[in-house]
Amino acid sequence: MIFVKYSILLKKLIKKFFNIVYYYKHMDINKVNELLKGCSEKTIKAFINYKSNINTNESLNEVVIGLIEKNLDLKQKNIINKQGDDVLIADDLGLDSIMMMEIIMNIEEILNISIPNEELMDIKSLGDLKLYILHKSTNIKVPRRKVLEKDDIKNILPHGDPFLFLDRAELYGIFSVGTYTITGDEYFLKGHFKNEAIFPASIMIESLGQLAVLSLLCGDLGLEKKVDNTRILLATCDGVRCIKLAKPKEILNLKVNLEKIKFPLAFFTGKINSSSNNKIITVKRISLAFDFVK
């Protein structure tokens, strides 16, 4: 058994080695240097790994980040380091349409893909761009943004007032974002707390759960059957970290990412930021148990 295990590992290492040798043998060094001019050694190495089919997704993400960062100053790079995939390309980095088009054209040329202008309208954050490029580079259909207003959400979710904590949602395949405005009129705020209204962390987790349910019901997740909206339950919620208080009039910006799905379970990560982009709560894993329509 051990021999078989190490034989498989050895075959993988040999394959990676010959992929690198083949790529170095056939690549145009001058063209690579020209295309990646201004990029860091880390980006160039990631590009070679990507072309050699080594850690493909991780290498691709490094290439995309490197192609963006070569156009940024130190302050903008620090914003990416701090906010990661949540950084908004236009609002946080201040990239105008001309700069963005230059970056996109560079990505198209280096990765040999085509990005229609109309599809760029759905890309807001660095995470959006990385996910989009991943779909494009693997010839997987890029999920179109699906926008749901509160009335739509009410008709889809099994939840309803006064226990619905989503005002709006946007679904992008394996990740979804949503918003909820704390009005101050929520019935439970009268006692939480008596002298100062604080939105409960448990309700924020509930709102993330509702967004995950919506993603499971309406997102483009590649499921062959339709999920039954009356047969979805929260299984577990792990790694919750409460960072900041949320009070009335605050707008909660929610995001869930599908990590893995295998019937009858779907696993998500979740986070909530304030309207000023401060982290309020993060959840390492939200597990939903579900069933299909019979």
C-alpha cells in the first residue's frame, strides 16, 4: 500500500518536472519577459508554474494579482494586502476605466483569453476578477450576475418577515453578496439591550445563513437537480469571530463563498462588513444540509 502511494507521488513529481522542461523548451523567453515587464519575480514564477500546470488555480491568482500590482503605487498595494479579495477595484484602488482596460488587455494577451466589455460590468472587486479569470481560463461558463430585490427574496426563501434579514442580493456563481439595513425597528432590539440597541451577532449569522440558502436555491452551482426550499437546514456554524458592534442605521454588507458541495451538504465561508468597509463578523464555515425536489 505504501509502495503504491509513493509510486503515485513519484509519477506526479515526474510529470511536473517534464511539464516545466517542456514549457522552458518551447516558450519564447523574450516574449515572456516583454509581456511580464514590470512584474515581480514571484509573478514570473507563478506564470511559469501556471503554464506548466503546477498549482494551476493558485498560480493563476498570483499572475492576476501581479499584473494588477505592477500598475499600482505602494499605497494601493498596501490596500490589497490589507483587504485581499474584498478590495473594490474602482472605489478602493481608484483605477479609472482606461487603466482598467490596459490591465484587462494585458491579462488577455498573457493568458490568451478574450474578455468581452459587457462582462466587465459585473466585476467590482479583486475577488470577482480572480474568479472570472479562473472561469475564463478553464473554459467553464462564466456565471452571470443575478440580482434579487427584497420581494424576489421573499418569494424564494422559506423565511419571511419579521425574520428576513436580506434586503438585496447579487449571485455570482460560487459566491454571493447581499445587504441588510438595520432600521432600529427590529422587535428584538427593544431588549438587546435595554439602554443601547446592539444588533445581535446571532442574527448576523442568521443573515449569512439566509444568503447561503439563497445561493443554494438560485446560484449557478452546477447542481443537476433543483434544491427544495423547504428542506434546507443549518447543520453547523464554526469559527465565528465578532470584530465590531453593529447598531441601528448601519448597512451590513454580506458575502458568502461556496467552499464545497456534496449532497446532502454545502459548505460556505461568510463575512459581514460595515458600509465603511470595516469588518464586523467572519465565519470560517457555515454548513447547510439540503435535499432535492422529489
